[in-house]
Amino acid sequence: MINIIENRRIPFIISGIVFVASLIALVTLQLKPGIDFTGGSLLEVQFTGERPTIDQVEEVIASADLGNVVIQPAGDDGMILKMRFISEEEHQQLFTVLKETFEKVEAVELITEEGEDVVDGSTGLEVLTVEGDSEVVMLDIETELPDDALSARVLEKRFETIGSVISNELRERSWQAGIAVVLAIVFFVAYAFRRVSKPVSSWKYGITAIIALVHDVTITMGIFALLGYFYGIEIDVPFVVAMLTILGYSVNDTIVVFDRVREKLIKRGRDKFAETVNMGVNETLIRSINTSVTTLLVLTALFLFGGESIHYFSLALMIGIVLGTYSSIFLASPLLVVWERIANKR
């Protein structure tokens, strides 16, 4: 049996240092908001031929220095690109890159007479075969040809300025809802653990779960503040969803450990509280690790193969789940013993 409670100072020091560093990063560097928070520009294009994949478009515009670009399919042949506010010059450059990459011209057969130009005023002609008076030529995109000579065209349907998805009012309401959820957790846990209100008051179980929750979310946000500062990674709606998921996972994992501690307290009594908590943590240790590892395997697959749109969403969840497992074992449970020691000193 691992004596986690007796050696609680080590994780307390580690968590304290990392938590303070994350707070400093959040205050000084801050999270880098994406277009869901700031608004930006929207470009919708249509492909008359085969529509490229999102990964292909991302690869093409990666060198355009447009920051985080959200790419969404639109209908059967369209694609919507959301990005930071861009100038008209940047807009034209982006559209030109898309045309040059994805607009293709068929090899067309033209019948010419001796001494006659293949196409008047055309540029970029390449004669592929010559059979008598028949020449098959390849023309570049700039050549003026009838529409039926093109195998794939890129058409701009609209370009406009868009507002932020997450408004200031929504952010304020989110904070209010968050505070309400925190209070609800404290009251619910206090009620659920009312049978073990000695030697630690039942409401302190809820407070401890909230401390672990804040620890997990703050460190995850601090890491993304560093990633935003050094690598330009922006936060968006999926990141907010990831934070809410981490919140739920952290509370769930902590309550599972607390529930086992409660069972032990009912059976053994409140004597030797630290020993009882340590037994409860050890009995749920393998379960917590196995659950986290299986979840991380799925998230790792999403991170590696899920595409750019959920890349950092998966990363945030991976960080949060590791922290949630760590805090429920090495932070939340030892804090119960700290509460008990403080109460005994009075």
C-alpha cells in the first residue's frame, strides 16, 4: 500500500509551484483569443470540380500567416474559411492561392490550320501531341477559355466581416453559471456526505473537490497561455468545451475517491482518519489510473489523426484528464487530512 497521505507534502509543493506559475502565465501572457472571441473575416468558396479535403486546404493556406483558420464544409461543393480580420490585399492573395492550387484546366483538343495560332492571345500553352492538323494542348489558368474547358474552378461566393461567437454578455453569464455550479457542487456533496460529518464537516468535502477542480482547470489554461505566447495557439469554442469537460471529469474522479473514503469511515469509524483516507485512495488508485489511461488512448488517437480542427481540443482534454487523475489522488484526498488536523488544533 502506498502511503500517499504521509507523503502529501511532495505533491502539495509540486502543485503549488505549478499552480502559481500557471496563474502568472495567465495574468502576464494571457490566453490568445481566436475568432470565436474576437470576430474576424469569412470567405466562402465553391469548387465546381472535386472539393478538396480540409487538410489539403489547411496545408495550402498555412504559409499565408493568417493565424488560426477555421475551415468548414458548406453544402456539397463549398467551403467556409473563418480567420482574423484581413485586408483586401490579403483577401485577394488568399483567393489567388486557392485558385492556383485547386483550379485545373483540362487538356483540350484544338483543330488548327497551318500558320494559325492555337489560341489568340493565350499564354502558357504546352503542345502535348500533334497528329496532322490536331493538336492537344495544356493551357494554364490565365488562358481565357469557355467554361466547358475547365475541369475544376474555384469561385468566391462571399467575403464578409463576422462578429464574435462568444459575446461579452455570454462571457458574463458563463461566469455567473460557473459560480452557481460551484455552489451547487458544494451543497450536493455536503448533503451526500452528511453521514460522515465527523471529523471533517461534510461541506468541506465539496470545498476540497472545488479546490481540485480549480487546480486542474487553471493549470490547463496556464499551459495554453504559454502555447499561445510561444506558438500562437488560439483558444476557441472547442477549448471552452474542453474546459467544461475537464471540470466534469475532475469532480467525478474526486467524488469517486471520496465515496470510497466515506464507505471506510462508516465501517471503521473516525479514529485513525488519515489511515482510513489512505486506504480509500489506494483502493481506488488502480481504477482511476485505468480509466484515465483508456480515455487518454482515445484522445491520443484524436490528437494524432483527428485533423487540425480538434487537434488542440484533444490536447486540452489530455492535459486536463492527467491533472484530474493526479489531483483526485494526490491533492484532494490529502487535503481532507489537512482539514482534520486543523480542526483538532482548535
